[in-house]
Amino acid sequence: MSKCQRCASERICSIYAKSSDLNSGDIAGVEFDGYVPHDVGIGGGDSVEIDWCLQCGHIQGEWPIETPAQYVKEPEEAFDFDDFFKKEE
């Protein structure tokens, strides 16, 4: 039996959920629909796999995880009020 990475409790709940391509979510403000991303630590493809501690609530795994590149938003360009109100010569 595995133990919690945080509190060493043996009260670990393992969940495996098969959902095919019926998933939706939000990663760093970027929404996705379809398959579970493979590089976020919760399974991937057709299924979600999570082990969490019923004692302290910690989700087991290696953390932190880098935000996958396809979910990194480009910074929005700031609106230039000076340019907007500039008088044409």
C-alpha cells in the first residue's frame, strides 16, 4: 500500500475514470475540449487517473509541473492611449 507524499497516511484513494474524448477544462486560462492532456500529471488521452490522500487532501504525484506550451497565453499587447489620441498632422 502506498503512503501519502505529504503526511504519510495510508488512506489513499485511487480514481481511474475513462472518459474518451468527452473532457473539458481550463489550464492557465486556456480552455480545452476533448482528450485529457498527457503532460499535466493526471493521466491522459481517454482517462483521468488521480491518487489523493483522504487524510490531508494532497494529490499524489510530482509537482510542480510546467504549464504545457500549448496552454501558455501570449501576453496581450497593451492599448496605447497616447497613440489613439494622437492628432494627425
